[in-house]
Amino acid sequence: MDNWRKSSYSGPDDGNACVEIATSPTHIAVRDSKTPTTATLTFQAPTFVTFLHALKRSARDW
């Protein structure tokens, strides 16, 4: 995957402290923009959607 893009929540004051994702029809990859050549997490697309829903629920509970 080489179509990396930064989180929509990344702003100009964040520097390089961002999460980047890359997508394919079946998988989503996630990496830390500060260290793009190190570890990447890869999820199957449905699993990533479940993960995002859990994050949104968790954010509402704060």
C-alpha cells in the first residue's frame, strides 16, 4: 500500500504527530507518521470498521 493519507483530525499545529492510513479493497493499514518506515498495523476492512465504531462509542463515554 502506498496511498497513505493523514487523519482528518491532523492540524497544522500537530507537526508530524499524526496517524496515517492506506486503503485497499480488502484491507486498511495504519502507521505513525513520525516513523513511517517502522511497524504498520493492517486490518481486514470489516474489522477496521468495527474498530472505528468502538472508538466512536468510547469517545462518547468520556
